Amino acid sequence: MRYRRIGDSGLKVSALCLGTMTFGEADANSFMHKVGCDEATSFAIMDRALDAGINFFDTANVYGNDGLSERVLGSWFQTAGRRDDVVLATKFRFRMGPGPNSAGASRLHIIRACEDSLRRLQTDRIDLYQIHMQDGDVPEEETLRALDDLVRAGKVLYIGCSNYSAYRLCDSAWIAKTQGLTPFVALQAQYSMVVRDLERELTPACRRHGLGILPWSPLAGGFLTGKYRRGQPPSSGRFGDSDRFRARWKACDTDRNWEIIEACRAVAAETEASIAQVALAWLLRQPQVTSVIFGARTLRQLEDNLKASAVKLSDAQLTRLNDASAFELGYPYEFIKAVQGDW
């Protein structure tokens, strides 16, 4: 396993990050209903991941009912006794209860959310605390000051953000710099060969302000596993499980995306890897990417993804994958690129 610093910070994490959104069996009131694994399987996955060199686990208070994923991790920490071996990341922002202050990025909600996560996780600190999405109702300075207080109190060690726009990210970096507040060290964002939109603005912004990128949904919700075929609607797997996921299938079923699959299939044959491993390896070659977050509901899925860190893509293979997954940059990026070669 390779290890990398998150952005310009001194924190070193494994190139692969274990996403724990599927840990625990959520009930029908959760968006994670019927897509999780039981606690025993979750424990086995975490044991194996840590033994394989993955030292970075990511969760969020909203995963499962009433912080279910965090509670599963907390139970595992107590059972396994390996808390200090893990760089623990969790998130806050979305609704966790009734009332106007049970969601958002206000000082009140952040402090409450942090204390609640610490209790569920049965730990004394959160290594990387991330706002799950920017909050247009709250000044960024209020959010950063609350997070800075948690850092100064030792309850949080590093802070990051997720699902931020580039303008808000730059605004945050400026406020932290001018006000002497703890800055973000990471951006967790949707990123895969299917979804490359962040390359327009967010990747350059992260490079400028020293943030590492942590891609989520690196396999495009399972599409980049290669188990689906053009012209054959999915009858099983995530895309075939519900009307909600079947609607997402329509967005994936495009000529561009099938060309991506074919390019991955060709490279997989050359490297003796799976299509999923190639998709993860491609992300690990992208600028500013620190660690790729992947989920696993079974030990078999975990073992397949673990091999991605050992896949070596040649420059020619990387170019082939880049070309297959190329997307329209739009204005002004196409104009700038045509004149200058980059933006």
C-alpha cells in the first residue's frame, strides 16, 4: 500500500480509503435501506482493510439511521482495540433530527454534531472532520471559526469539506488565511472517469490552496465495475435494485460511457487487472488526488478493490483512458485551452 500526504498537510493516509457508508443494516426510513451489510461483515471488512495497509476510514453522521455507520465503527474500535491505527474521517451538515438547528453549518449545529459523533464513535478525537456540503445560509467565517475552536480544543485534528463549489472553496481559503483560522486540507468530491466536472475549477483551486482531493463514487455507482453490458438493462446489482437507482442508469447509458468501459476493458487485459481496478488506478494518477474512497459490502469486493493500488498504468494507457473519458469543458475553458493549452 502506498501512503500520501493530504494536500499540504503533514497527515499521511493510504492511497485507498475505506468508505463505510454501507456498514450496518439501516431500516426503511434510511436512504441506505437494503444496501448495507451487517455488523459482523463490517468488522471483518475493517479488520482485513487495516491488515492490508489501509489506514484511512471515512464515514458520516448521516450514514444509516441515527448515525448507524458511526456506531458500527465505534463498536469495532472498542472490540478491535485499533483506534490509533486508523485515520478517522467523518462528516456533518445534513439533518440529524427535528428542529431548525438540527442541520446545517452553524456554530450551534457543528458543536452538537461533533459531540454526538464522538459519542457514537467512542473516541476522543476526529482526525479529519468534514462539512458534507456548503451551506449558503451560514457565513463561511462562522463555519470555519467553529471548526477552528474544535481543533484548538483537540477534538478535531484536521478539517475538510465535501461537495463545495470552487468559488466557496476559494472564499474559505481566503478567510482562513486572513483570519488566522484552521484551513481545509481536503476536498471530498464526486470523481470518476464518468464524472470529471471538478477538473474545470475545483482541481485548479485545490492545487492553488493546497487541498488534497478525496474522490467518492470512483466507480460511478457500480457502472465502472464492468458487469453491465450495452443494450442490456440491468436486472441485478445496484442499478437494478430500485426505481431510484434505475433512474440513474439512464444517465449512465451513453455512448461516451460505453467507450470508457471498452477502454478500461482493454487496459485491464493488458495489466491483468479488473475493470474496477483500472478505474481506481486512473484516479490515483490524477492531479491533487490523495486517496480514493471505495465502499465494500463483502470481503470479496474489498479484496478486488485492494489490488487497485498495485496497478501500474503506462503513460500510453493513461492517455487512452483520458481520451475515452474526455468531456466538454465549455466556455471559457475550451477557449483558454485552445489558446494556451491549459487553463
